[in-house]
Amino acid sequence: MAVQKSRRTPATRGSRRSHDKIKKPAVSVDPTSGETHLRHRVSPDGFYRGVQVVAQPEVPEEDHE
């Protein structure tokens, strides 16, 4: 079984762990709708880089008389 020769210092341990933090997701704002969305993904409105690439289904309006 491998046994370490000397104990790791807290500074060495901290240097190793410095890249383990959780990063925030990269978001961008669509220029047309102004909606915030994940990068390289279509916004919930169906826009990607200012162009509508997914058509939204039309909801028929019912008359309430």
C-alpha cells in the first residue's frame, strides 16, 4: 500500500481545491425579445441571436359572451 512521505500543508491543499468551486452558468440576453437565456440555446420565446427559429403555437381566442 502506498504511504505518503510527508504531510500535505493547508496551502498545498487549498491550491489544489482552488478550481473546484461551482461556477455560475453563462447567460446572454436576446437582442430582439430582451430575454435572458443560456448561451447557445434558444430562448423560451423561440428566438436565437435575434431571429425567431421556433414558431410559437397559436392559441385560439374564444369569445366570452
